[in-house]
Amino acid sequence: MSSPDALSVLAAFFIFGMIWLRTRMQYARRGAGRRTLTAAGAGFFAGVALLIIAGWFIGSLLARQALSLAPLSAALVRGVWFIGVYYLSIVLNRALLARNLAVFG
């Protein structure tokens, strides 16, 4: 595995961990007791994981077509995708809360 790919894997795990932590902290502030993952939460995190995995492949394809410089460009596109997934997860979590579907119950 090349160095930019290893960096992308590390970034993907970091972003997923940040999404998990941010969501858990949000429910901790709401005063919920024991926080267990609900069915909606499992779907939420499965969707986030699928978006991150899709970003791995789409990022390399976009980098080959748009930025044919080096493997580093694929890592850059993947990193931007992962940050986009992070911000999208915030919106999705708020949408779930608005529909009274808790991620952690």
C-alpha cells in the first residue's frame, strides 16, 4: 500500500470515529441514560460507512480524470470527500432527530 493510500485509510477511520464521537456527545448532552445503538442508528452508521467506502473508489476515479498528477491527488480528493461525508452526517443526524428517530436510545 502506498503512502497516500495509507493516509487515506487513516483519514477514513478518523472521520468515521469523529462522526461516532460527535453523535454520542450530542446524545450525552440531551441527558439520555444508557446509550445503545437503535435500528435507525445502525442504518445511519451503515450509510456513513458506505459513503466513505464509495469515496475511496470515486476519489481515485475523479483524481485520474481531473487531476492526473500523482497518487497524492487521489488522497486529496478522498480527503475532501470524507470531510463532505462528515458535514452530511451532521445534517442527516439532525433530520433523524427532527423525525423523532434517535441514533442512540
